[in-house]
Amino acid sequence: MDIYNNGGPEVSIRSLKKDSMKFVLSNTDLSVANALRRIMIAEVPTMAIDMVEIEMNTTVLTDEFIAHRLGMIPLTSFDVDRIQYTRDCTCTLYCPNCSVELTLHIKVSVDFEDMNDPTLDKTRQVTSMDLLSSDESVKPVSDDKAHPILIVKMRPGQELKLKCIAKKGVAKEHAKWSPVYGVAFEYDPYNKLRHSHYWIEEDEKLEWGVSPNAAEETPLDPNEPFDYNAKPDRFYFEVETSGCMKPEEVVLRAMTIMQDKLGGLQIKLDDEFKEDTQRWGY
């Protein structure tokens, strides 16, 4: 599947799954590919727990430990655009326009008849599924095929009651707002440009095999002279999300953010040129 094929950069989607995506970016520069990677990691906005108010905690974990665990739980952010940044909101601390409230209250009851029975597991696992959200569009990421995220284990007689405030942000401020677990890209799988220097013991070809991406490129000809002017123009991307967004949405949002940044830079440069023209008359 090819998109944006208009003589400039081209994107070809190789595989698309629920939480991962592979695509090829071609006809562009290495700096553009790396900029896209960094924007996907650090500048795509998502929702994450930013404030935790603990009313009761008699578990074995401290308040700070639990608050940190809560902050790292990924939240669904498909509708993040309607949430304002706290810095742009007119409220004093938080409100429904810039935040979402999640609550948790677990109290493990004591059954004295079962206390002395060693065959019964009296441990209560508190997970991300126990968080109740005030907004159905912002809630802990869940997958029927995987276990929910463990927050704390509780024993009979223990209680945990707290309130969380989720806010909109980007991973440049804190890693908890990153929509991806990892973004990587490869180029020049045959190392024709000699950008990679392998540590070898005896035989480079036996110790360092080519990647699967090499199947889409022309093999290296040992008799071909080295091209000092060659530049990479084909990049093999792999994106894995945390589940808070679809992988294709992360990529498209990152491209939009990069376009906005370049557009703002162009406007600033045009203004500078106009001022210089008016000032110096050329």
C-alpha cells in the first residue's frame, strides 16, 4: 500500500497489526527519517496519570511507589484532541476540559474461618482494570489476551483508596506520555555506504548475517567501486505502540506535527527575509 506518492517522499506499508506497524519510507533524507522517529517517540500527545491523591493506603507499598506505578499505566488516547493542555486551560488546577478523573477503592475483607487454611490464596491482586474512569474514552489499555497491569498485591485487612487525575502531555516532558514502546528504522542492509562498522573475530559474513530487509535491495557487488556521494534514501521502519493509539494514527500524527514545524519555520524565515529587504533595500 503506497501513500504520499507524488514525486516526493513515499510511504509503503508492509504490515499493519493492532499494536505494531512496518512501513518503508523512501525518496527522502536520513535527517527526515530520524526526525519522524523522534517525533513519534516524544511529541505525539497522549493521556497519562499526572496527579495521584491517596486517601488510604495500608498496603506494603509506599504512596510514592504506587503513584509511580499508576503514572506508567498507558491510557487510551484515541480522542486526545478534544482534551486541552493544562497550560492552555483557564482553570486553576484541573477540570473536565483538561483532565480525566480515575478512582480506585479496594478493601480486602477478613474471613476468620479461612485465615488458618493454608490451601486458600488470600492475596488480592489490584490491577489497572480496577481503575474506574469518569470518561469512557480515557481508561487503562486492556487486551483480552494479556494480563492487566499489576499495581499492588493486598492481604486481608488492607485497604487502598485513591483518586488519579490524567492529563494531556508529550514524552518530551515525561516518558509516561510516549505512545510507543519502541520505534526503529534500518537503512542500507548490505552496508554499501559503510556507515556500520562490525566487530568480527574471523568471518564477517558468517557472524553478521543480513537482515530480512535485504531481500528488497540489490546485493553488494564486491567489484563495484565505492560511491563517495551515495546517500541513503530508503528506510525500513518498525513501530510498536503501547496500545493507547493505533500505530497508523501515531505515524500520521507524527507526520502532521513535522509538517507544522516545517511550516512554522518557513513562515519565520519569510518574515526575516521581508524585514531584511525593508531594512537594507535589496
